[in-house]
Amino acid sequence: MRKVEAGARAGRQRLKIEGMLQDRLVNLERAFASFSEHWSPRLAGEFNGMVVKAVKLQGEFVWHRHEEADEMFLVVRGALRIGFRDREVTVRPGEFYIIPRGVEHITASDEETHALIFEPAGTLNTGNVDNERSVHSEGVIASG
């Protein structure tokens, strides 16, 4: 049986889903076809306290940082630009980039880009910024 319980982390509510996102096959093509919203991550898997989120990106996000979490972007389709105060990195399909905790960054894409994000469970997508783009409770992608 799967257990869902409310918990608190960094002063905000989060949903803890135990076992629901493990021991399952996820087809990435179907996963990305299951939603159309940009900048609205969907939970695709979990392991060792980490989550895998599928996200569609287009346009520019917000400057932010994750004080206690590294964040990894793996690009599946399109091209993701990750801006830092002193440089910009472009991540293409089949490539990933790890943003160290505490580093301020902004993500952007000129075309619709599909990516997987790997980060600790409970990490807010907008990090230290809480605004209209903050997603406090991600949807879950069906398996298969």
C-alpha cells in the first residue's frame, strides 16, 4: 500500500509519496505527451531521497538558487540555456548539467525543450523565490 503524508520542509508544505514512484517503467515519450504546460514539473520517479521530474521549458524562468540542493538537468529534446551571473551554458539532447547548491541561475529555452530534473525530494522549483511560477505540489506521471 502506498502512503501519502503531509510534512514540512523549509517552512512550506510538501507531499511525501512513499513507494509510489519506484519499481516502475516510465516511457519518456508518453510522459512528455501527457502534459503541455511549460515550467510545471511532473514527478516521474524517486530514489534514495531524490526525485526525477519531467518538465517542458520554453521562454525564460526566474533567477533563483537552491540553498541546500544540487540540481541536475538532463535534456531529452531541444536546447536548454542555463545562465549564471558570469556565463551561460547550453545543454543539448543527451547532455546533462549539474548546478551546485547555492549557485544563482536562470534557465531559458528559445524552443520547447523537454528535460528531466534530478534533485532532492521537496525541492521547490523556484528555490529561494516564491512567486506565480512556484509549484508546491507536482503532478505525477503515469507509469508505462
